[in-house]
Amino acid sequence: EEAKAFSAKAQKLMAKWAIDDAVLNSVNNIDSLEIDVEIIPITANYLSATKASLLNIIGKYNNCRVIKGWKNQENIDLHIIGSASDRSWVQTLFLSLLTQETRESAIAWMLSEISETPQAFATSFQMGYNNKIREQLREAYEIAERDAAKEHGQNSVALVVQSKADAVNLKTRELFPNLQSAGRGKNARSQAGYSAGQIAGAQASTGRGNKVGSGALRLGAKT
């Protein structure tokens, strides 16, 4: 329980660090907004849309944009656009949360007594999981912004946060000039799966793990 409590605070600390770093660099006239893109390939299957949604949620609350693009019929490229440190943290958190979700989904399915397909249960589970992760990360980011504002001033924090967002959006338009918005996601087909996913998401650790480098390619492994 102690480890989980400390680990869950890591996202708040990481979000606060990212804001502090941007504020201090702006004060010292250091351009730290070197925005670039990194690609994570995932397997194209019935879970690819919900996996992409999870990465998009993580990116949103860690100063990154996530763009989904097709590579071929077997793989999908997920593009993470942001600063180097933000991209690294997004990858790390994605790998951690995806690993936790895969394990908890398998356990929940084995313990369930329902007559649904494994695909419907797993997809709905991840939808519920993603929903709770969104709530966790949004709360963590809002706390980080408030803490940073107390330390640096509301206007300074708002300015650097907006500057980083503008830089990320500019790079996104540069890389994807014909970007189109995706349609609305599908509804969960398994209420039992969705509910189990929400429980797992509420209990998931958003702690900081080891830096993900080229090992991100392992995310394309079939599940």
C-alpha cells in the first residue's frame, strides 16, 4: 500500500516538473521547446482503437499530441508529438498502464461468469479502464498546475503552458497538414467488462517507471 501511494503521486510530480522546467527556462531565455515526433507501432486488432485512446489520454495530460496513422494491415503507427522529456514520460506511462490493464483484464475474464465473447469483454474492459485513467491524469495535472501557479504565479504558468501547447500544435500541423478528426468511439458491448475496467483503472498505478527507449517497439506485440 505504501509503494502504491508513492507511485500514484509520480504523475503529479512529473506534470509539476514539466511546468517548472518550462517556466524556469522561459525566465532564463532558454528555448526548451524542441518539439519532435516519436512513433510507437501497435498491432492492428480489435484492441488497437482502445489502446490508441489510452495513449491519447496520457498524451493530453502530459503536453503531447497523439496522432493515429495506418502503417499496413498488420500494424498501426501512433505518433507522439512533444518535447523529448514529455514524449519519454508518455511512452513510459503508456507501457506501464497497458501492462497493468492486460494483466487485470485477463484476471477479470477468468473470474467472470458471463456468456460474452472475450473480445467484447476485453474491449469494454479497456474502455472502462481508460475512463478512470483519464480522471486520474486530469486530477494530477490540475493539481500540478495549481501548485506551480502558487510557486511561479498564475500568469507565468498559463503563459508557458500555452506556449508549449502552441508549439506542439504547430509541429502537428507541419507534420500532418491534412489531419482529420476521428469519429466518435463505439459504446461498450459488455457492461460487466466496462465495470471491471473502471475498477482496475481506479486502482492502477500512474507511477514513473524506467525510461522507454527503443524498447517501445515491444508494444506492438500481440495480446
